[in-house]
Amino acid sequence: MIVLDGSYGEGGGALLRTALAMSAVTEQGVRIENVRGESRFPGLDPEDLTLVGALAESTAAEVSGADLGSNTLVFNPTRLPKALNGKIATVRSGANRGPNALIVLNALLPVLARSGAYSSLECEGETYGQGSLGYDAFAESTLVVLRRLGLYAFPDLQEAGYGREARGCVTLDVEPSGLSGLKWTDRGRTLGMRARVVSSGIPRDVGERAAAHLRRLAANAGLGMEAEAREVPSARPGLHVTVWAEYDRGQGGASAMAGRGVQAEALAQSAFGETMMFMESDACLDPYLADQVLLPLVLAPEESAFKVSRLTQRFLTAVWVVKRFTPIRLTVRGSENHAGLITIER
């Protein structure tokens, strides 16, 4: 049984998700103490428990401590992962706080890709949030990069959910996949810059204004951009912007969600500005995509290397967890909050 201190490094959900996925694919039991020990709300939350339930079903795992607020979790898989089909049982707190559906699905991806069978899932929860993985970033960036690794998955937004109290819905089909390595140390040509503005329950012209402002910002920077405004069904109003840039061997971008009193143009400016910071670097992946490709690359048989625009504490914590489960030579060159080069060798 591998024992991890859940307060190490980032000390939050990324540590837990990485440990659970590595446990599932390596058939090694794990005990996590001080769960989310460095976060504002220590202990297992609804998102964690939703993921635990799905992985436990896939691996027939023996689980203890899987309760809201629990500081210790034991997860012991008894078989290699099997495909999952149907609606994931989501967990909610007494305050009606649920999971981010995309974070749960993204954590399941590398596990289900190795199951040897087709999975078809439905997950309820947040689909657009503040500072968290949104549907458009997942569909247009995360999955685009993962397809370059040989991992094929196909999402569909059934209903948008703005915030952790929302009940949005996403379906995802995952093919059994043979993963391959990635050599992205020189991103090559710029293939394009794109943006998507989604809105629900607000005047259509608000989303159109944000898309028009993005096109103006890109033109002022001497860049071309395809920016679309799209209305999506939702039980509550919301506005969300996603911007991304594509290269021969690279992808990166940023997202922003409107809060109370935030103007559409200010929202567009925020996502565009962060994307430009990535584009002005020579990196091949932004910090969020680096998190999302780490486990698939670790599981691929070939060597890999990629440049990231900023090494986050979250990413470095995930690296630490991976090394506890496997003797793989995973090297990070660079320091926290600066650009980095990651190499993965057998």
C-alpha cells in the first residue's frame, strides 16, 4: 500500500486525482492521509467522491473513508480497469455543491482508454466555472491534444451548468486507445487562433459583443481570429469565454467566466490577455494542458518531451505522485512559476 500525504505541495484535488488514476492503472493500493490538507476546505469533497465511485466501479476497488469531509481515503483496486457505461453517480454536499463534470471525465480518460472496451458516460455538474476546466477548453484543446497521443474521446454538451451548484450535463464516448509519446519542444507554425463565447439566459447581443471585442483585440495585435458566439441551454444564466491558439506542435489558451457586474468586453480581454502571454512564450503547452497530458504520456510506451509556459505547484505535485507509483524517469527542468521542459523516459 502506497501512503501519500495529501497536504504535500499543492495539497488539493490534483494530488488526489493523480493518485487515484495511477492506483487504478497500476493496480497498486493507495492510502491518502490529510486529504486536501493545504486547501481552504480540507477533506474529501463531492468532486472527489464522484471520481472515487466511478474508479471503484471500473476497478472493483475496496474503498474505505469515502465520506464527505473525510481526511483519509484508502483505495485498493482488485482488477485492471474495465469500461464504464451509463450515468456517473454524482455526489452533492448539503449546500448543493457538486462536481465539475469535465474534471471528473478528464481524470477518467487515461484509465478508460486502457480498459480495452468502449465507454459511454454521462456526467452531471458544473460545465463552466471560475478558474476550472470548462467544456469548450476540454473539447477544443484537451481532447485535440490527446488525439495527437492516440487517445480518442468524443464529448457532447447536453446542458450548460455555470458554477458548482449547477446541474449541467456532458456525455463522453471513450475509445480503447493505444497511447503514444509526444515530442513537442518546438511548436512550429501558428495554425490559427480561435475563440468561443457561450451564453445562456441573457440577451444574445452580449455574447456577440464579447466575440466582436475578441476579433478587435486580435486585429490590433496583428493576428487573425475565428470567434463565434453560441447560445446553449441552461437552467441558470451565464456567460463564458474560451480562447485558444493552435500550432504544428503546440496548443494553449485561457478561459474566463462572468461574475456579477462583469462586462462582456472585460471578460474577453481577460481570456485574450492570458492567451497572448502563452503565445509570446516559446512553450508548446499552457499550464492547464500540461496537467491534462501528464498521465497519458506517463502511460505511453515511447519517450516524451514537451515545453510548458509555466510550471505550477499543481503540476509539480502531480509529478511527485506519479514517481511514487512508478520508477519512470520523469525529469522537470525549470522552477515553479517559470517555463519548464519535461522529459519522460523508460
